[in-house]
Amino acid sequence: MKRTLLVVLGMAVSGLSTSAQGPQTLKPPPKHQVVTAAQANGVYRFYKSEFRILALGHNKLKVQFDGVYTTLSKSINMGYAMGEADIEGNIATFKPPDTERCEITLVFLPGKLKVTQEGSDADCGFGHNVYAIGTYRKIRGGKPEFESPP
């Protein structure tokens, strides 16, 4: 038993020492893939929040975000933004209208959308604790129906 423990411990320590020796070669970052309109168009969902996206051409997308945050007491906080995003490769940048410190980055991956947000919920004009951040699954392709704000 002690011998097995010593062998495992020795392997773990040797693994740490070899990973700490000298510089590692880093892989170059992946090149941006070009996303077609068919790949981008559609509805993406993360829990109850959704993005609706339509390619407009000339590196522009029409974007609608409907964000939902459910509190512990089952109250609903909402956020809404609609406008145009610029896309280059598979990365789009969306700045909701009438906001100065909000930027939402959309990364198109096969069958999903990875979203990050710079700026707080208030900076983006969303309700308390409503953020666009998450990995959204594509639930419907094609031209989405854009809805009026709730």
C-alpha cells in the first residue's frame, strides 16, 4: 500500500518538475473561420435567454437579444437589445444602441454561439443580473422572426 502511494506520488512530482522546466512551445491561435449566412442565421438559446441573428451582408448582422434572469423568489428580470453587429471571420461585435460602455462579442462555433460581455448589466441597459454571457445552443436555423421588446 505504502509502495503504491510512493510510486503515485513520485510520478506526480516528476510530472510537476518536467512541466516547470524551460519554455513550452505554444500553438499559434486558430485562424478565424468565415461564417456563412446559413451558419449564422437563426435562434440561439442559453437557459431562457435568446439571441436572434440574421446576416445582412457586407459584414453586418441584425442581432436581437432577449435576456432573462430568474431570482430565487421566482421573479423575472429582463434585458433587451436590438441592432447591428459587425462580423469578421467567426467573431461579431455588437454594441447595443444608446450604450457607451457595453460591448457584446459573439463567437460562432458549429451549432452554438459563445458570448462574452464587457460592461455591467446596467451599462448594457439590462435588468438587474441580466447578462448576455454564455454558450448558446442553436435551436433553429434560417431567418428568425424578430420580436418586439417585452
